[in-house]
Amino acid sequence: MKTAMFFALLPTLLCASSAFAVVPLSSVKRESNLPTVSNKFIVEVDTLADIPTKRSLETSHEFLYRSLRERAVVFEVDKEFNSAGLFVGAALTLNSANDAAALQNTPGVKAIRPVRKFDRPKPVLTHVVSGVNDPALPPDSESTHIMTGVDKLHAQGIKGKGIKIGILDTGIDYTHPSLGGAFGPGHKVIGGFDLVGDNYTGSNTPVPDADPLDQCAGHGTHVAGIIGADPGNDFGISGVSYEASINAYRIFGCTGFVTDDVIVEALLLGNKDGNDIMTLSLGGADGWTESSSSVVASRLAAAGKILTIAAGNDGASGSWYTSSPGNGIDVISVASVDNTVIPLQNATVHGVQHDPITYFATFPFPVTTELPVFATSNDTTVADDACNVLPPSIPDLSNKLVLIRRGGCTFVQKLTNAAAKGAKVALIYDNGSGFAGISVGDFLATLIQAADGEFLVQQFAAGVPVSLSFPQTGGSTNFPDPEGGLVSSFTSYGPSNDFFFKPAVAAPGGNILSTLPVPLGSFGVLSGTSMATPFVAGSSALLLSVKGKSVAVARGARTLFETTAQRIPSSHTDGDPLQTVTQQGAGLINVFDAIHTTTIVSPGELILNDTAHARPLQTFTVKNTGSTAKKYTLTHVPAGTALTVDAGTIFPALGPVPLVATAASVSIVPKTFTVRPGQSQAVVAVFSPPKGLDKTTFPTYSGFIQIESGADKTHVTYLGLAASLKDKQVVDNTDEFFGEVIPAILDPAGDVQAGPANYTFVGEDVPTLLFRLAFGTPTLRVDLVDASIKFTPTLNSRDLESRGFPFFSFPHPNKGGSFAQVKIVGSLTELDFISRNNEDPDDNGFTTIAFSEPTFANGTTIANGSYRVLLRALRVTGNPTREEDYESWLSPIVGVTV
Ligand SMILES: *[C@@H]1O[C@H](CO)[C@@H](O)[C@H](O)[C@H]1NC(C)=O
Ligand SMILES: *[C@@H]1O[C@H](CO)[C@@H](O)[C@H](O)[C@H]1NC(C)=O
Ligand SMILES: *[C@@H]1O[C@H](CO)[C@@H](O)[C@H](O)[C@H]1NC(C)=O
Ligand SMILES: *[C@@H]1O[C@H](CO)[C@@H](O)[C@H](O)[C@H]1NC(C)=O
Ligand SMILES: *[C@@H]1O[C@H](CO)[C@@H](O)[C@H](O)[C@H]1NC(C)=O
Ligand SMILES: *[C@@H]1O[C@H](CO)[C@@H](O)[C@H](O)[C@H]1NC(C)=O
Ligand SMILES: *[C@@H]1O[C@H](CO)[C@@H](O)[C@H](O)[C@H]1NC(C)=O
Ligand SMILES: *[C@@H]1O[C@H](CO)[C@@H](O)[C@H](O)[C@H]1NC(C)=O
């Protein structure tokens, strides 16, 4: 739920994806860590026509406010939304839980959604190019255009002229010469707005102004360059649609996060300003299609705007972890593909005849002297080289290039030991076949390949006076990226919990050189789905500039990109399956084919859903828009089946999600046919899920039906689950994360409450509910029940417990059915459409709710007494009125003595 707001990251972090280590309970803060802002809500109101008690000439907003005042509700209007047909409502801050209850019962209120906050990402390491003659210029600047056919469109003069793109981000440094140099009509950045101001952090009041200039954050300027950088710069790069016009909507300050209400406001403003396309390289793990910004973005897309939104960078967390607002049903959620080459640097070898040695750095090490090599061990098989303090026999290393073998401890530990001997520059050679960026803290060090390191150490050990130099010019090399052309491992996996097809398509997002604000260095390299997203926005501009700006073209854009995309393998090893559609979407876009194809296939996505809601029979049409008859042949091309849950556990498999080749079978009718110009053919496909797989792994199968006519190749993409979502356990009831069985109530000492306990709700003396979700839930409900309740929870129980708190939600009234038969004293909170937690204790590893006030969700004080807390989570696709569709947990006795 709490992930990075921006989806840009250093391409080169090594991530260890092992099972989680036990997290000490003492590290859990006894405060709520929900991803929503307390006491603040986005309220959507009915259109006036639907409100019988309205007064004449009264607006929907006036009616809402009057109704609230009549109920003596104290509220503050943070924002008003007034886009008839799209979204009418307001962001409100309320004073008390009582007022929240009154708001819920106010006529004309259509929906109340929490205000989500989106954290800022961990610092992004940026490679900044220093100036005009910077030798460090990566030699590969247009490979991403070549990968996607954009180069061929540019050659045809198609550059996005006449199209307006709104970028919702940190603003843009439009003073950048490659971004037009100025702001306003007639320039590249024609307009926009700063909705927040420099000082906005996400938790203070935005101070808007008319100028969306960003010279402090940089992310939006990088995004803008991918769309719009003019050619003719010293770096040889250009944007995908550099003749399009840009509006900049600044929704981040220089630091901090942003809330959903600001995103919604920016979306509606961008719509009003007449943008044809809006692009959002931001989001947070969510798993459902229901957040305010997802809903509004999707409505805009359905109304004929193209919305491109990042799929997220949570690939390491595994499946079922999609990002919002990219989850919006009709938006284009964008995955990242690694560039085919990595721009790296070569060092020159002296003292012995040898080819240059490639070191993993985008720009040259700032070392201008030739340095003699010194190896911390002459043995190239030592498992823990330099993991311990270096022996006294090792000389001063300040004028050496230190060589250390990887393994046994962290890179920083090795480098710290070397630095204790004065070392200033080090190369770590791999202990296997690895070659990637590594985390070295503040040290000047990076990785080289094993063979290069072994060669140098052997020379050193043999007494050869070998040394290295780091050319400050001319050392750039196009290292063929072993992962090039594959889906970037950081791309978040779908599908959404409601089984929508996320991500939709992929675009280049790894190792992307683009513009940065002039004060931050003008150019730099970033990676992330943040970089892939504007690529699709720019591609959409090319499409609209050729096909015209109609609602029909905009609404068909996703299908065109999907059906003309290129399928992506899961590795470069022969025989490995195609990457799961849950990470690659329909494949890497080919913009040339999307624009020039004469085979129009629709729909682009066949969603087969789970076994309990299976839709095995699917139809699609193939239309020939060419000028001659075409004979088509249809074939089934399966992708790898993703084993999304670790067998025999309740936990999602971490990324890279394991794939197996066991595939669905499909019967296609007809399999070959001829279509005359202008005619269409309907095709029926009947799917059977893969057989023989362990259902506890929740095998998610996917693939393509290829439609081929000579060189003309298109496809439809399918996605299904060979298990029932209702069988997936939601609440983690193990001790694997904390070494203590959860859910649990934490007492004021931060310990798990094991027996009955009383809480005074004075100061620290409050209970805190701690839980983890192994899977998303449509409804999580926390109620207070009588201590002596006769109720058998489905999950492990201890003995008893209590509550009180700031309000987060509006519990729905009695849902009826057997659910309503459970006698509760009152509701403490209800959270709807909740994401699962992930494996990272510092990110979204667990959820805490501190009950800091002794009140029910509606604000009424809880009477002195003895209670238990009942936690219930509805399984995905469960019926909210059926108690048996919930998992439940009952706390020890919680005494309220206030
Ligand atoms: C932003 O904050 C700084 C430091 O508190 C202050 O000096 C400055 O005036 C603020 N700027 C605006 C536009 O409010
Ligand atoms: C960099 O070094 C590699 C490995 O020796 C070599 O293949 C490549 O040609 C070099 N690149 C340049 C630009 O010198
Ligand atoms: C290389 O070092 C890493 C980190 O210590 C270790 O996990 C890995 O097993 C080592 N690989 C080999 C082949 O020794
Ligand atoms: C490693 O080899 C060098 C060069 O022959 C030598 O000076 C040094 O003593 C050797 N180190 C060890 C620990 O044997
Ligand atoms: C899959 O089935 C569930 C249960 O009927 C439904 O709620 C969901 O919307 C379906 N997903 C799609 C994408 O149709
Ligand atoms: C909680 O308070 C009640 C009423 O004061 C008392 O009877 C009970 O013993 C207390 N329980 C604990 C565990 O202290
Ligand atoms: C608030 O909820 C409690 C517990 O369900 C109930 O007893 C009380 O009547 C409610 N108060 C209001 C004002 O609705
Ligand atoms: C609740 O219990 C506490 C502790 O026993 C007592 O001080 C307080 O007066 C009680 N409150 C009410 C409203 O009875």
C-alpha cells in the first residue's frame, strides 16, 4: 500500500530476494500505518437531478454543505471537484468521528473514499552528465526508438504535431534548451499549473501558483524529455513525440509525497485544459481498481482521453501487487523493458597486453592517474575476501587500485576494510557470472566481471606490474545488456485482485538517458516504469497525430498497442517460456505497427478469470483494413504459467515469479480464413486451463493467439487463473514474519497481549492491532464484541483484547445474511479494497491500527466493560453477507476502563 510515488529507480541495485527474515516486534511503532490520511475523505455527490430535496438554483456542492450544516457537522472543504459527467464532489476534512457518521447519512452522497497518500520513493541515484563536451555521453541514445519502431515513424515525419500531452509530476524545467527554453503558448511547454508549490510535502497545505517550473526534484523533467526532448542536443537524443505540446501539472513539492485529492484535481484540470493524453509516472501498490484517482483516471479514459500510468516497480514483491492509479480499468498501465544495451565505461590495462576492462558505471570514474593494481588476496577462490580487518602486512592502499573478490559479506564492509588501509578506489570482481550495479555507499567502487578480476589478480600475484587507467573521454562502451529486451525485473506483477489485466503493455524503461533540470545537470540516466510510461504517452501522440483526435481513436489506442505488441521471452535461454502476461502485459509496443497495421483485432484482452467465475468461451474479430484480401492463420502461443504463491504456504512467491511451461489448451474456430478488404471475421476461442498444477500455487496462466498473414502479425492476449480466488487465504496467521503468531494486539510495552488486559486510553495506554495480509481483501472489518461471545474464529486465537482511535473509514451498515448474525457491540473500523502487505518491513510489510481513542467508528464512546476485538477479512470474490466467506480472528479480552 505504501510504495514509492515515483517509479524511477537506479537500474543497478542488487536485490536479494530471499524469504523474509524475522522482523523484531520491537521495531513495530505503536501507531497506525495505514496508507490513508486520517479524517480526510473524498466525497462524490449525486448529480442534482437525482436529489429530490434540493432547492432551486442550489448546486450539488451547496446542497452537500447545507445538508452537513443542518446535521451540525464541522467540516472544512479542502478541494472541490466539479466536472459534470466525470466527477462532482469535494475533499473534506472532518472534525470528529461523529461528523463522519453524519456525512455517511447525508442525502446526495454517492461515494466516500479515503484519501490515500503516496510516499516519495527512496532517493533515486541519478547519473548526471556534466556539460556540453561531457565525454561520458552514453553512446546509445536512440536504441529505445529502434526497439519500438519510433525511429521509422520519425523518418516518415510523424512526430506528434498538434497533440497535447499533460504530464502530472514534479513539474518541468522548461528553461532547458531541449525542452523549448521557455513557458507558455508558442513554446513546447504551452501551459499547466503548479497545484502544490515548492514547499508542499504531502502533509501541509498546498500553495498553488501558475508556474509549474521544477528545478529541485527533476523527475518530471526526465519524463518530459522522454516525450519531448528536441533533437540537436549534444547527447543525440530526442523525445518520442517531440513536436507535441506539453502541459505541466506539478503535484509534488521539492520533497515529500502527494495525496489522492491532489491527483484527482490535476486529472480534472488536465481534462479541462483539453489535453489529448495525460501521463502519470507515479502510484502506490494497491491491488484494486477502486481508489479515487484510479476511478477518475478510468472515467477520463472511457470518455476519450488516453491515460498512461506506471505499472509500478514492485516486481520483487511478486504477483497480485498492482499499483494505483495504474489500476484504473480503462487506463494503459505500463510495464518496463530493459534497454538492449547498457552504456558502461572501459578502463585501460597497462603493464600487460590485454583488452580494455568494462566496469559497471555509466560515467567514468573521476580518476585521472594510472593506478597500480593491488589484490587483497592472491587467491581468486577465497570466499570472504576482505570481509575482515585487513592484516598489518597489507601496505598503504591510497595510491592503488584495490581488487576484491565478491562474496561473504556486504560490499560496504569490504570497502570499509580497504578504506582503513587508505584505499580510495576499488573494483570488486564477481564470484560467478554476475555483472550489475552494486550498492557501495559513498565509496568509489563498482563491479567488474569475474574473468577480468581473475586475470588482474593472477598478473599481480605473478609480480607483473599491472595498472589501470580510467579514460575521461572515449571510454564509453555499449555493453550488450544480458537482460536487454526482457521485462525489467522491477516491473510490478498483476493481475489486480478483481482480475483486471495489469499491466497492459511494456515500453523501454531501463537505462534511459533524458533531460534533467538545468541546475541538476541537464541530462541523466534513470530507470523505472516511470520512464516507460511517458514513452507510451509519446507513442499515443504519434498515433493520434496520424489517426486523428477522435474519441474512437483514443478509446481504441490500448487495443491497438496490445494487438501489435511484440511478445517478450522470460529469458534469453532457448526453451524458456515467454514471460507471464501478468508482468509483460501484451508485450513491448511497436508503435510503427500500431499505426500502420492493416489488421485490426478487437478486443485485445481475453480475461478468463478464476475457475469459479471462468469465462472459457471468448470471441474476437479480425478486420482487414488493407486493400487486398488476406489469408489469416491463427495459432496458440502460450506464455509461462506463473506460480504466484509458494506451494504449501500462504505467501506470494517473490519476484522473479517462477514460471512453468504447463499451458492452457485452446480450440480456435476458424483457424484459417480469408478476409476481403474492409471485411471482418469473428473468431471463437475456447480455453481449458492447464492441468496437473498444484492449485495452492494459484497458477496464473496466460498467452496469445497469434493472427498471422505473411509478415503481418498481430495477437490477442489471454489471462486466467487455474484456481479459485476464494480459496486464497487472506490473513497471515503464521509466526513467519515476526517470530510471533499474528494477528495480535500490542500492549503499551509493544508486546503481544497474551491474556486479559485493561486499557485506560490515557497517554500510551492504548491497544494497537497488528496484522499482515497475505492477499488483498475487498473488506476488512474490525468490530468490538462481547468478551463472552460464542464465536469460533477461523484463525488462531490467543485469549483477549480492546480498542479506541482516529477514524479511517465508514463501516457499512449491516450487510445482512449470516454476517449480520454475528452479534457485535459496535464497529471500530472498516477498510475497503485493501492491498496485501509485502515482504519489506520498511515498506508495506505489515499493518498497525492504534486505537488511540475509546470510541466506536461513529464517534460514540465505548462504555467501560470487557470486550474482544473481532477482525474479519472477506476473501476475494466472497459474498459480503456470508460469514463463512470471511476469515476471522478474535483477540484476548480487552478491558475498557476510561
Ligand atoms: C517555503 O519555505 C521556506 C522555508 O520555510 C520559506 O522561506 C519560503 O518563503 C516558503 N516559500 C513559499 C512559497 O511559501
Ligand atoms: C570495451 O571493452 C570491451 C571488452 O574488452 C571491448 O569488447 C569493447 O570493444 C570496448 N569498447 C570500446 C568502445 O573500446
Ligand atoms: C557470491 O557471493 C554472494 C554474496 O556473498 C553469495 O551469495 C554467492 O553464493 C556467491 N557465489 C558463489 C558462486 O560463490
Ligand atoms: C601476493 O602476490 C604478491 C606479488 O607476488 C606478493 O608480493 C604478496 O606477498 C602476495 N600476497 C600474499 C598474501 O601472499
Ligand atoms: C472476475 O470475476 C469476479 C467475480 O465474479 C468479478 O468480480 C471480476 O470483476 C471479474 N474480473 C473481470 C476483469 O471481469
Ligand atoms: C480490568 O478491570 C476490571 C474492572 O476494573 C477488573 O475487574 C479486572 O480485574 C481488570 N483486569 C485486568 C486484567 O487487570
Ligand atoms: C454508534 O455505534 C454504537 C455501536 O454500534 C451504537 O451503540 C451507537 O448508537 C452509535 N451512535 C450513533 C450516534 O449512531
Ligand atoms: C470506568 O472505569 C474506571 C476504572 O475502573 C473508573 O474510574 C471510571 O469512573 C469508569 N467510568 C464510568 C463511566 O463508569
